[in-house]
Amino acid sequence: MAIEEHETDYLVVGAGAAGMAFTDALLTHSDATVTIVDRRHAPGGHWIDAYPYVRLHQPSAFYGVSSVPLGQDALDVAGTNGGYYELAGADEIRAYFAQVMHRRFLPSGRVHYFPGSDYLGENRFVSRLAQESWKVRVRRKVVDTTYLEGTIPATSAPPFKVADGVRCVPAGEIARITITERPERFVVIGAGKTALDTCVWLLEQAVPASSIRWIKPREAWWVNRRFQQPQALLPDSYRGMAIQLEAMAQATSIQDLFARLETEGFFLRIDPGLAPTMFRGAVISEAELELLRRIEDVVRLGHVRSIERGKIVLDEGSVSTSEGTVHVHCASRGLARPPLRPIFETGRVTVQPFLWGFVCYQFAMLGVIEAIVKSDEDKNHLCPPIAYWDANTDYLSAFLATLAHERARAAYPALANWAKETRLNPFSRLAHYRDAPNVMEARERIKRFGAAAVGNLAQLLKTSAAQAGGIRDAN
């Protein structure tokens, strides 16, 4: 196989949301050339493999790349998102990223795109289909957007054994069931976003709640979509910021903090009688919550170990199943959690979160910082990485990281101006509503409680770490 030579300023590995948002920022804020390599046949990352009924959990207005809007800024008038701004589905998002690539990136003359190609490391990649491979001379940096890449049910086997004759399918396959295959019952396995979407979709398709069993090893907190809205509903989002800071300033423990935020309606849980231990920041509406509460057959016996022809074996017991049941695999591990490393290094950018929430805003900001800030040391000072959130304490540490480095980022006028203007920033249009009474009231609460929230968050995390250490020592 012949090796071809290629030259570029930036070699971006991955054409998902992270790679696309980062590249878009480079094109806007520098004169750099970019080469994008991705194993999938089209841009869009995991959306290429997504289950057909998946939608964004946050409004389309905050997703994608900064320079190209997604959606029509329309309010949904029906369904579980009724009254809130639109949520793009998988088909729309795939079409959007294709448009960004073919109408924004490639016509610029500064982007080369190699789909269907595996990155081998050391600036080398190979085509999956053609007998071609490339060695790239990278003048500036390799941008690795795959460091935290996880797994999804559509492309990974279930993390449990499945006996012959048992019907077990990944989430997306239930949308393709024919009338001759129609099951008597559905067993949804998983506690995260995919499982939630699957349960909601089944109920929206008029599947009786009594025909659904939900197996979940953990209970989760969910963010109320009411506080994640743009445009005319932005004042409620800003009020959500005030609610969080006030609770953070006054909470006496992590449990007390979550209780305060639940009382305000900011956080939601499906079963009020159980204390959630999982927090991944997923967003739902109160209408979805009410649907999910219809499912009464909920199994909480840990993770599934195996599905046999007559029973499901879990960590802490077993439950019966039947031949007429379809078991829906929603149990992939999701995003990876490798050790944190500096985002900016000589010859390398490793994309990782550094703010709470709104991932595309973060990805795009990394591209802006790479383009306008000179030294890697200064870049890393602006955005030290944090782990993706999984447990309740992760919410506190992520929010604290957001607050702690906000002033440093504001010291760069070009970065601050971009943040005020980009559609990806949920508060970029707040100035349009600055005189609204609820915005003025929220602003005063933020001023009053902001500094105290930072101090108390640090103390709550310190106390939690000490308690966890004491438990480990006792064991």
C-alpha cells in the first residue's frame, strides 16, 4: 500500500460535534488549514449511529458550530416538549453537520476531509475502503477529539450475557419491529439518557406502561428543561442560574443542596422516595417526567449479569422473563473517563470538558483559545480540564470550575466578545432582556450569592472528600 504525503496546520481526529465546533472556530479566528479524519462515512460523530427516535435534550439553538444556526428557533406546540424551543432529532443533526462540512468547511479551501479513515497515531491514517494511507506533516497540532469517546448500544454488544433464543436488541431496533414481531412486553435495561428516551418513546407510541419493565442500577437526577431555554424564555434560564447560586451559597451539605434545587424545580427525579446517586446532566421536561412515572415495574437489583430464557440475573437477585419479551439494551458505558491531561500541549490538543454543561460552547471556545492565545501555559490556565459528570459531587466540581476561571477568560477581550456573541452561549442574548423584572431580580440574587457560592462549594467538596476517605479507611 502506497503512503501519500499530506501537509496541514491542524490534524483534527474526529468529525463529531467536538471536531466540527473546534474547526469552525479555527476557520473564523485564524488563517489555519485543517485536515479532518474520521472513521465514519459522514460528519456527525455518534449521531451517525444514533437510534432513530433520539433528540437533543437541550434546545437546538445551543448546539452545533457557532457560525451556522441549527433549527428555526421555533417553539414546539405539542408533545412532551410543548411550550419549549425545538429539539433537533438525529436526521436533522446529521443533515446539519453535512451542510456545515460541504457548504462551510470545504468551500473555504482551508479544510481537507477524509471520511471512512482510521487514525493510526503518529500523524498517520488509512482508508477503510481504498488501498490508500497517508502520512501528515502537521505544522501546528493534532487535535484529538476521541480521548473521551465512549460506547453506544448501536455499536457495542450488551455488557451482559444473552442466552440463545432470547430477544435482546439495541435501543434503535425497537423502531423497526414489525407487526409479526410485536412483543408482549418490553424490558428496558439502563439508567441513562438512552433508557429514558426509550421509555418515553414507547409510551408515546401508546405502549401501555404495564407492558414496560425498567431495569436500572441507579437513580438519577435530571435537569429541568424549563431552565435551559433561549430567546423569549431566556429569562427563566437566567433565573435558573440565580437559583443554583443561592442554593450553593446556603446549602449545609451536598444532600441539602440537591434538596434545595429540587424544591425550586431545577432538578427533577422520577421517584421522590429514592435518593439519586447518578448525575450526568441530562435534561428532561416535566411532561416527560410524568410519563416516566407511569412505569411501575422498576427493578433495582444492580446491573444485569445475564439474560437466560426464563430469567434475568442481576447483581442482587433475579427476575423472571418470557419468550414474548423484547429486552432493550441501553446499557453501554457512555463516555470514557480516562485520566485528565492538559488540554493544550506542544503539538497536541486533547479535547476535554472544562465548564459545566453546553458541550458545543466548550468545544468552540477551545478553538477560539487555540487561535487567539499565544502560549499553551496561558491556554491551560484559562481552561483546566475536568471529568465528565457522573456522580452528584461531579456537578459541584464542574460548576465550581466554571466559576473559578470565568474572570481569567474575561481578561481576554477577543474571547470575552466572542462569548457574548456566539449563539452557543446560552446567555449571549441576555442583554435583550436586561430590563425584564425577573432578569433584574435574578441579577441581584447572583450578585448577592455568587461569591458565597464559590466558597461554600469548595467547602462542601472538601467535606465530601474527607467523608469518603473516612469510609475507605474504615473498610
